[in-house]
Amino acid sequence: MHLDSQQHRATQPPTITTLAQLRASGHEYRGVRAEIRANLLVMMRAGQDPFPGIVGFGQTVLPHLERALIAGHDIILLGERGQGKTRLIRTLVGLLDEWTPAVEGCEINDHPYRPACARCRRLAAELGDHLPVTWRHASERYGEKLATPDTSVGDLIGDIDPVRVAEGRTLGDPETIHFGLVPRTNRGIFSLNELPDLAERIQVSLLNVMEERDIGIRGYALRLPLDLLLVASANPEDYTNRGRIITPLKDRFGAEIRTHYPLSLTDELTLIRQEAEVSTGAELPDHLVEVIARFTRGVRESPAVDARSGVSARFAIAAAESTAASAVRRSVLAGSGAEPPIARVCDLPVVVSTLRGKVEFEVSEEGREEEVLGAMLRRAIAETFRSRLGSVDLSGLLARFDEGGTVESGELVPAADLLQRIGDVPGLAKIMSRLGMDGGESFGHAAAALEFTLEGLYLMRRLSKDSADGTNVYRT
């Protein structure tokens, strides 16, 4: 797998094409760990972010990761699902040199100064200073494998290539070997996700790779000085002596780093805004993002949820995307024309059923999953209401319900219709300001603000509500 790093905008590679030209240019060899260390230190001194897009790890995970990279250690990231382990690993590509030389045609990216495989050593002896050189971009020096029980030694390390044998090479010829993913990432970064899912005999095949830096394939003891940084991820529950990991492999990792879910509401909000791909043209107001963030945090902390499985950040991201999609659906079905779809609080409950599968509940809660999630969502709405509008004078809106007045809303009620049913509301500008809608003059913004306020007043027991078939009727 190859990645395009945000920090590596592909420029044209150097025009050097032979070993003689490379030496004449003054190029110096350095291993991948030294390369990463040097680039990391340069970025730290310059005040640059070495790990772009990573939220909430600045004072906890990243200092440990920086120390491990400076020390040149292989790394294992331990954390529950959806904590950004893979995302963090992929940012390491940004610490590689943008371009690095390699022997042209080499399967394992040998450096022209230090050919390692049998083919490159033979070519170096034959061609000398005319050894052809190619240039590899940093995005091509990253390999990734999701560990599964059916992963084989051949997948990771390599195997005999029957086609090369059929071409006339003998079984004793090292060039009959087809290299696996690990040696093909030589002079780069290799990521092995969910490491404990590898069968124990496959884990054994990694021992020499990590310590002695050589590989063995079907009786061949190849002394290949592999130059790579191995970064793995695992669930803490599996990464124990009682779990599915062999102790000698644990000992090979120089650094075990624990990840975590966002520790603060602010980090949760930033993560949702950064990662959620909201439908084109749709808008998810700030107060609804806050509801989703509080909802996610409430689910994680609930005793009804299995804490060992965790609640992925993808839970909140999917909730945000689904809420915005519900607004787009309403806009289309209601024929709202050119008005951009703006999500409202009525778009939130529909995501409960679609998110239920992302949460592992305790056995005692079986059959009550939607009920439990629904209660947590209402609590999140109430907390957001108190935080945003708890001190705002809402008497102007409450006056609308004097003498038995009602307001009907719902997921298919257009914004203009909702505003017409509510009528003029004194203090609406103040409500919208507190909800982060300063300057929002569209019907959609006003409807989103007022419907959220109605729902909050209901949850505060200052209004009552009747719900049926996606329609809500608010009354005193």
C-alpha cells in the first residue's frame, strides 16, 4: 500500500541516473531510522507539526512517539478500536526524505551504496559506477498489512517463486525467491495492524526481522540487512501473555505506546469537524456537532456499554454524516428549492438505529440497545441546551404556547413551514448568537435554532411533546 503524504508534495525527482553521478553529487547514505530522527528533529526545532491531522494526542501520546522515533525503536501502539492508531502511523511517512535513491529494478529498494540482495550485488560487481539508479518517493516507502489469521509467511516474508524455477534457475539460487511485503518495504516504514490476529507461527517469522534484521525462506538463511521501521497496532486486551501474542515478539518492540479516545469535549468537536464528510451543500450547525460529541462521550462512559470494545471515533463521524444526510433528504422531499439543507435536532434520533451496530453492549442490555442509545442522545441534547442556552431569556418563545398553543415539527417539515407555525419570536437573534449562528439569516438557520430550543425546553420539562411517525407536536 502506498500513501500520498500531505507533507510530501511530489516534486520532480533528481536527474541522477548512475552510481557515479550519485557519488559526484555528494549524496550520503543514512538508514531509515536516522533519516526519520533527523527530519523529526528539524521539524520540532522549526515548530512544525510532525503528525498533521492528529487530534487530542499532543500532551499524551505524541511525546512518547517522538522519544521512540528519536531512539530508533520499533513501536507498538496499543488502543481500542477507532482511536486513530492507523491514522497516526500513516503520518510517519511525512518524516521520510521526499526522494531517496535505489538500485533500478530492485524488489527490495537496495541503496546503490549498499546493495544487499543477490541481484544487486551481481549488478554492482558487473557494472561498477554505471550501476543504474532510480528515485523513490516517500509515499512509495510505506507498506501496510492488516493481520488476519490466514496471513502466511509468504505474504510477509516471501517464498520460492515457481515461475523463476521454471525459467531454469535452480532451487539453490537466491534469485528464485519472491519477496514478501516486509522486505519489499526495505528502507521504509512497515505497518502491521492488529498484530495479535497473526497466527503464532507467523509471529515467529518476524523475530529475526526485528532483531537480527535477516529473513529465512524455506531453508534459505538470507543475511539481508533489512533497514526498516516496524510499527504495529493492537488491542490491549489481546496484547498480553494470556492473549494472542508471543512473549519474544513483545520483547522485540522498543516502545509500547497507549492511545486513547479524545480526553476533552473540545478535542471531540475538532475531530468530528475534521473527519466528517458532510454531504455537499449541507450544513451541520455547531450546536448539533456538540450534541453528537456529548452523545459519543456519554456512550463511551455508559455502564451499559462494553468498555473493553470501546466506542470508535467513527461512531461520532458516522452520526454527523447521517444527520447532515437527513437534512439533504428533507430538502429534496420537501422541494425546498435553492435553500441549502441545514440539519436540525429532528435529524438526530434517526441515527440511533443505524449506529447501534457500532456499539457492543453488556449482555444485560440485550434487546434494549435503541432504548439505551435514545436516552443517551436526549441527555446529550439537554446538556448542550443547558450549556448554550441555559442563561438565555426564552420567555418570548414560551409566550407562543400561552392559551394552549402548539407547534408541529418533524424530519420532513420544511424550515419555512416551521417558522410560519412558530411566528415571530422576540429574542431570536440572541438564541442564534448563542448557538454560533451569528449572521445566519436563512430560514434554515432560524428553524434549526428554534427547533433545538423547543426540544431543550421539552427536556427541561417546560414544554410537553407528542411524537408519532417522525412528527413532533410541542405544547405546554
